[in-house]
Amino acid sequence: MNTKTMIYSVGLAVMFSASGAQAASFQAEAGFQNDTTDIDSNNDYSIMSVGGTYYLQPVQVSGPHAEAAFLAKASGVKANVGTVDATIATVGVDGNTYGVGVDYVLPANDIKLGLDLQSVDISALGSTIETSMTTLEVGKYLDDRKYVGFSYGTGTNSITGFSDTDVTDISIDGKWLLNQAGKDINLEATVAQESLDNGTISESNNVISIGGDYYLDNSLSVGMGYKTNSGDDTSEEGSTIAVHAEKFITDVFSVEMIYSQFSADTATDETAVSFTIGGRF
């Protein structure tokens, strides 16, 4: 999404501790995530969220633990809820985030259909900010380890006292889980166009992101990502570098951390840290 509120609110990774799981398979994931973003001395965000995914069939673990659902071409339903605690220009802001979704892979031809609904409701000084986004995805597994998808998202940003802003996101995504010298490497790339239109001002940005994860073994991965954002919306222009690590301490319990640095072209630089604990059952 191309509003900062949505960006920091809906990046929920599905994980949380669970007992009684089977090491060879699981049918649900759930988790707790804490995101903090420091923009400058007067602006920061903190989002705590919980959520999970229930798969329609048990997911077999037959490779990197973090890639199990992808390798199984698993279909499932998901949900998340979170709280927002922010300071903007020394003004306290609080609110909630909500999301539901479904992914279904047609077994006959490996075509994936997805629907995702996300919303944010924030209040400050008697005003409210409401953001909603509906995203449709159609994708295809080219083989067991390659995937290409197309997504179209549309939504609205509403702020008390201002005209509503229509939001449109269009993206093409690719994922390739390759194996080299006995080690798995996950490669991902996205090309997207993000547009805003409030009836008076129409802005559009182009976003390109690439990333990868190297699996030292099936339970531990480290990775990096890079994103560049350019276009009419100068507050979003810049580049982001991220580093990532995830460890399955047991077959069912995991921890994950992401550190990212946004270097703005004309706006303020941002630093973000995301920490997740999770599990499977």
C-alpha cells in the first residue's frame, strides 16, 4: 500500500507458539508481531498484531520450514488484528487494524486465486483516519518451485475534513525457490504501480523490489531486500534496504526479525524493526 499507515499496519507474518504440533505436518499457523518505526524525533509508529492462517489440508514439511506452505501449494484462510500507537508531530495517535483473506490453489492447473481485505481506523485530536484496501490476486505455479502472480488492489483513504482519496495498486510478483549445491535460496521480485487520486491531485509511483533468503539449513535463513520508489508522490520517493533472519527453534516454534532503513529523496528517513514469534499446530 502506498500510505505509511497501511504499510506499517498490515505487514503481519503468520506465526505464534503452539503445542501438540506434528513435526512432519501442520494445518494452522498463528503469531504475534511487534513493529516499530522511527521517522524522526517527533514521529514514530508502534504496531502490535496477532493473526494466523488455517490451511484447508495439512501442510507437509519437506524442505525449508519457512517455505512449507509455498512448496505444498497450500490453500487457506487468514485473519489478523492489531493496535496502533503512534506519535505524529508530538500528537498521540491510536487505532486498530483488521484483515481477512483467502488463498486457493486450483489443484488441476496450479492456478492461485487470492482475496485480501485490510482496514485501518485511527483517531487523533477528534479526527479520524480510515483506510481500506481490497486486493485480488491471480497467479500460476510454473513448476513446484516457481510462481508468478498479478495483483490488483483498490481502496479509499478518508480523513475528517478532507476529500476521500482513492488508492490503486497494481503489481506483478515472482518467486523462485532454487537449490544450489544442496542449499535452498529463495528469490523474489515485484514491479508495482501505486496511484492516489482525491479528485484534485492525481499521483502515481513506480515501485521495484527484489529480495532473497539463503537457507543455511531447513530451520535457519538469512536474507536481504532492496526497494526503490519513484514518481509523483514525493513523500514516498526513495530506497529501502532490509536485512532479515528467521530461525525455527523447534519444528513448531520460530522467531523472526527484520531491520529496514528507508532513505528518502526529499522526505524524512525512516528506520523500522519487526520482531515476530510464532508456531504451528
